[in-house]
Amino acid sequence: MLYREAGQFKTSYAKDQAIFPILQDRVMMVLMLVVAFVGVPMLASEYWLSTIMLPFLVFSLAALGLNLLTGYAGQLSLGTGGFMATGAFAAYKLAVAFPEMNIVIVFLLSGVITAAVGVLFGLPSLRIKGFYLAVATLASQFFLIWMFNKFPWFTNYSSSGVISAPPRAVFGDFFVTGSSASPANKYLFTLVIVCVLALAAKNIVRSHVGRSWMAIRDMDIAAEIIGIKPLQTKLGAFAVSSFYCGISGALWAFIYTSSVEALAFDITRSFQILFMIIIGGLGSILGSFMGAAFIVLLPIFLSNAPTMFGLNISVDLISHMEFMIFGALIIFFLIVEPHGLARLWQIGKEKLRLWPFPY
Amino acid sequence: MEFLTAIFVSPFIEIYEYPLFFIEVVLGGLLAGVMYSLVALGFVLIFKASGVFNFAQGAMVLFAALTLVGLIEHGFPIWLALISTIIVMIALAMAIEKVVLRKLVNQEPIILFMATIGLSYFLDGFGQTLWGSDVKVLDLGIPNAPIEFLGILVNQFDLVAAASAGTLVAVLAIFFQKTRIGRALRAVADDHQAALSVGIPLKTIWAIVWAVAGLVGLVAGIMWGTKLGVQFTLTLVALKALPVLILGGFTSIPGAIIGGLIIGMGEKVAEVFWGAAFGGAIEDWFAYMLALAFLLFRPQGLFGEKIIERV
Amino acid sequence: MSAHGERTFGDVVLRVDDVSLSFGGVQALANISFEVRDGQVLAIIGPNGAGKSSMLNVINGFYHPQQGTITYKGETRRQMKPHHAARQGVARTFQNIALFKGMSTLDNIMTGRNTKMHKNLFWQALHMGPARKEELEHREFVENIIDFLEIEHIRKTPVGRLPYGLQKRVELGRALAAEPELLLLDEPMAGMNLEEKEDMSRYVLDVNDEFGTTIVLIEHDMGVVMDISDHVVVLDYGRKLADGSPDEVRTNQLVIDAYLGVAHD
């Protein structure tokens, strides 16, 4: 009975176009933001902040980026890891070369650089589609990682091939990067970036740009016939998506792990992000977050589950079992709801609207 | 300047000065390519018959090899281990059809693709849970010493691999052309709906095709396992088969063979003669770049048909 | 005689001149020529496989003919990109509905306005200022089309869930949203019942009357064709059989033979 839109009339197109046209949803969103910005930093331990919340946020951003490209524009990519690496190394080179530059600017620029790289590797999408394109994006994945590994210039000639984030503050002594910054600072800073970029993504997908992406996704021929330029549209999607993935990679290197090597962004990372958007929901902003949460929490749960049930299993076996359960769960999810957690959420809401009178 | 010389001049001088070495490299590459073809073949079979991009082909290769080695380690004679592994792969195919594919009929290709990624995780974990994750030596008594032939060094093992691949392709060709099941498979590959309407049972066909792909995986697993040892990295071989697929086309068996040869040869030649100019280890990505460059000129692959789009 | 009575038309807006198109060995169109005048409703008829859809595909640049030219608004060409044609004011619907299945009715029709929306990504991301204003202006335009086609109730419904007749209507809406000067309709009434056909005929005529849009349509229902078109072109096996007013075409012996199935030699 509580979740109703009856009596809420929209009197202008502007109001009808709001992200959350229903009052209850708006209240809910505000509550979530309050919890995220105030509740979590107050209640969560440092361990929780840095091993669960930070990777969750960074992954969400990458998933969001891939979802824009794959879920909205329909271009299947397996190169996410490569783009994240590009963002990470671009941010590192920028931060070291220009110590005075504000870290926010560094991140934005590394996103822009990644966007350019993304456009370059998106060029094949003009000629090829579907799985052919997916395999082609693997070229970017392998090439980029090889490049960052091979040329010591990218790591400023560090002998181990590892880059360590220099400590930087957003303002005053509010340090957010490097190993000495407090987890709470890191968390808040990342949260702000992720919220702003998520809002921007939502705005883009409901604009004419987003509609042209979806048109290309749903039927590229018809899209071209109604005047959407395939070249511009697909490359635009690659650029925006890579921008998000690049910033996510930069956050990963600078905030989540503080030091990183190129191999952290190998092909398994790309698959991991792809899993997130499939499980969360293709073509859903909310789904990107849900998928990221699922993939971050599942291994933690799986590795703790045996001890919780008092079982004593060797570490080796646990890691194999994890693989099995993970694989099985993915198949299970695809069978139960191929459109992901976001769709389950939506169905739940529709049921709630009718509750307690379902007919 | 130095870089340009290293790319455009030195390699060719080297090739000119040591033609025999060049031929050796090419031959070695072609034979390595056969191994890629073997993996690619499994992909093509399944894609042709069911439109599923089976990412788990690599995991099937590993699983087959692990099962075989595991059984031998448990004291099975080789012939019995082989037969048992074949039975296991057939059972696996039936299980996959029943538990996964049947439930996902009519889903979009990307969903099926994701399901096969899940499947590959499952198989990787399952195989290692059963048989452990140490590197295992697979020795079926295939000789591995290089022999000299007309002044060129060739690895005997590679020759055996090429011969087995050739036999396998021939057997598959006969199976597809001459048997009733083979004809049904080709009908399904051409047009699912039409095949259904003349009474070909799709589900059985899918189980058969997965079983065949599993057997092809077993052959690939034996070859790769003998070469590299049976271990987790075998699944990565599957990634190498992907550029072969885009080169040869997803639906063409000759494409998989020739694509594999081109990739194998191109990769070896590039690494040996051009690798130094790029700082080495270009094998990681060369195959993909080659396939990509190729795609830009022929989007439908080497043997794919040109698609006429209609509205 | 047409439903409009005697009407006069403007200049020639579209001239198809000696167009031939083949796929491999199949000749889809052979030396086709005809003209469309400003404000006209022109019907292309013919048996299945006559090359009607191919003709539309050539006009909007989706197929490139091997021979012949298209002159549209004084510009002569053989090849062009479909999106270029769209920007020149050519819009169309499809024989097998080509809507964007994952999007709502509203969003589908909004895509028709895409060529007219230019605010850059930065403003879009903020959803403020000029981008917001632009979005609302176009929304208003689209809402008028939704009113006109009487599909207000399905505004937010994903088009994949709509029945066939409504999908056809949404597709017309998407084409209209582009404010076309030349509207190509590929079997707009196929698979409809009588009532739906009447509705659709009314929309087509209204569009032609109110906005002066030139319309080229393909239709199988002869009753409809005779009622709403000013001019008819008859194709058979890629060749043009006849070209004239509905009455002329109706009495043409070649056309009668083609429809009654006289054996081809």
C-alpha cells in the first residue's frame, strides 16, 4: 500500500522526464545517499571500507562504462581491462609529471586519454559486429597490457613493473591517494566521483545520444535509415565508455590498491566486468551497481562459507570450489532471469505497486 | 630510423641470408598452427550447429586432458583411460545439453555466450577439484625429438600432431557427408527452423555436436597436454583459437584449418624476425592484430559468405 | 479518380531514371524510370518479388543501383548513405516492422527527431540548460504526433510488447517525427483488419493534406491503392509494366495479365 503512484499527476513534460518520477523512489534514493555518505563512513570499519566498499565503487564505475557500450549501444567488448589499464597508467604518468595538478583533473584527463584510445580500438566496430567485434576487442586487451608491461617508460623505469600512486590531496590536507591516505577519505572521494558519473551516465542515456545508441543496438540498419550516423554513434559510445573505464582504472591504481601492475588488468578483469553487467542487467545503470556488488561479495562469501559452517577444507580445494560455484551460479542466474538483477528488482517493484491486491 | 630499419630492412636481409632457417620457422609455425586449428575446430562445430559461441571449448580441452591423465595416474591402461575419457566427454555433452542449453533455448546469443563462460569456470573448477591442480605429464609415447629432413629440422611430435589433425578432419568430413546424423547436422547448420520442420530432433543434434566438440577437445588436449603439460594454462590456448576463428569465419571448417595455419605461421615468423624490433613477446597480441587487420578488408572472414542485408 | 478528386501538384521532387539493380545473378530492378511530384501520393504495386521494396531501398540510399540515377530536390546521384537521405528529408517505414524493440513508444518516436537535436554530450551529461530545453521542445513536438496517431495510452510501453497494428502506427510516428518532405511507406497496411486499414488510410491522407508531405507507398490491397493514391506505378519481375492514374492502371491489359498470372515466356 505504501508504494503507489496514484494521485501523483505530472503537469509538465519536464516533471514526466525526471529520473525518479515517483515520490517513493525519490525518498528511497535520498535515504540511500544519506546512508552512503554519512552512515557508512561512521559505522563501517576501515577493513570494510577498503576491502569491500572501495572495490565495489571502483568496479561499479567500470561496469557502468561497459554497460554504456554493451548494454546501451550493443557493442560487445572484451577489452575493458585494457582500457582500465590505460586509465591507470595515464593517471600515473600525469600525476608524476605534473605534481601540482589537482588529482581530480588528473583523473579526468586520464579518462579523456582512455576515451581517445577507446575510439581508436572502436574503429573496427564500423565494419564488424557481434562476436567478431568481441574478438577484435581482445586485440586491444592483449596489445595494451603487453605495451604497459613491455615499455618501462610507462612505469617510469620501475624495476618491478609496478606503479605506486603518489600521495595527492583534493584540497588542503584531504589526502585521497597513496597508501597513507585514510580509508574514509578514499571512500568519500570515490563515492562522490561515482555518484556524479552515474548521474551523468543516466542523463546521457535518456538524451538523444542515448537513444541513438539504443537504436543502433536494437536495429542498426533502421537506425541508419532514420538518419543516425553509425560511425559517430558507435565511436561516441566507445569514447564515453572508455572514459568511464579509464577513470575506474585510475581509481583502482590510485585509491583502491595504491600500487598496481599492468597484469592486474588482464583478460580475467575484462570478463569479471562483463559478468557484472550481465548479472546486474544489460542496459541498466542500477544493474551495473547490483552486478558489481554481487561479484565483489560472492567470493568473500564463498571463501568464508566453509568456516562459517565449521568445515575444514584445504585452501586449494576452496579456490577450485569457488570456480565451480561461481560458474554454476552464473548459469543459474542466466536461466532464471537472463535480464539480470535489475529486472528482478523492477518486477519486485511492480508487484509491490499492486500489493496487497494483486488483481 | 633504427626502429624503421629493424622493421623494414633487417628482417628481410636475415630471411635472404638464411633461407633454410626461414623455411624452418615457417614450417614450425604451420605445425603450431595445426594445434590452433584443432581448438578452433571445436568452436566451429558448435557454432555451426547451434549458433552458440562456446567459450568453454578451452575448458573442455583442459577437462578432457585432465581426465585422461588422472585416469592413467590411477593405474588405468592407456587404452582404457582413452575409452573412459571418451565416455566422460559424451556424458558431459549430454549433461550440458540437458542442464544448460535446453533451459536457454531462444535466448539471445550473448546470453548463451555468457552461459558458456560460466560453464568454462565450472569445468575448470570441477576438473581441478577432481584431479588436483599440479602440472601433470602426459606421455602417450609420442616421440619428441627433432629429425632432419632435406636439411630442415622438424619436430617429430609436430608431425604426429599434424597427422592426427588431418585424420580427425578427414573423419569428421566423412561423418558429415556420409552418415545420416551428419546430414542432419548439416541441415541444422543451414537452417534451424527448416530442420525442425522436417522432423530433425534439435536437442539430440545439439548433444551430438557437443559430444563431437568434446572429442575434438580431447584430441587437442592430448596434443597440447603432451607439449605443455596438463595444467590450467591449457584453457588459455582457447583464447589463441579466437583470432583463428575471425580469420577463417565462425562457420567454416576449412576456414578453421587454414586460419590456424596462417595464424600459426604469421605468429612465429613475426616473433622470430620482427619481435626484437618491438621488444619481444609480440606473440601475445600479434594473432589478434593480424586477424583484426584482415577483418577490416573482409568482415565476413576468409570463407564466410558476403551478407546481403535486407529490410 | 482519386479520393481527393482532381488535384494539381507541384514540381517533380523525385525522379528515378533508368535504375537497374541486381544481386549476384538476380535482377531486382531493370531500367526503371518514373517521377513523383510535390504533394503527390504515389503507389507502387506489383506481385511478390516484383522489386517494390528494392525500389524504396534504392530511393533512400540503402541499396546502390548498378545503373541509373535518382534525382531528389534537384540533386542527381547514384549512391548515397541512408543517413544522408534522412537528413535530406526522406523518411520511411518498413515491410517487416523495424522498430527499436528495447525502447518505449515515446523513445522510438523521439529517435525520429535525432537529426534535429544537436546539443553536445557535455550538456546532455548535466541534463541542464540548452540540452534540457531542446529535449522538452522536441518532446512537445513528439507528443503532438502521439496525439495525432491516437497512441497516448502506450506512450511508455516498450514497443516489443505492442500488437502488430499499433507497432505499424508507432513506426509511422517515428517517420513523421522527422518532418519528412518525402515519406516512403512499405506496406503500411499489411496484415491489418479492415478497421485498422481505414485508420491507417486516414492517417496517410491526413499527413498528405495537412503537411503537404509527398508520399510513395507500397500496398497490396487494391481497394486501398485506388482510394488513396494519385498515381500508380506497376512493377513486375523488376520491370515497369505501367505508370499512370489509378483508372489508367486498372484498365491496362499488361497489368491485368500480370495479376491474373499469364505465363511468362
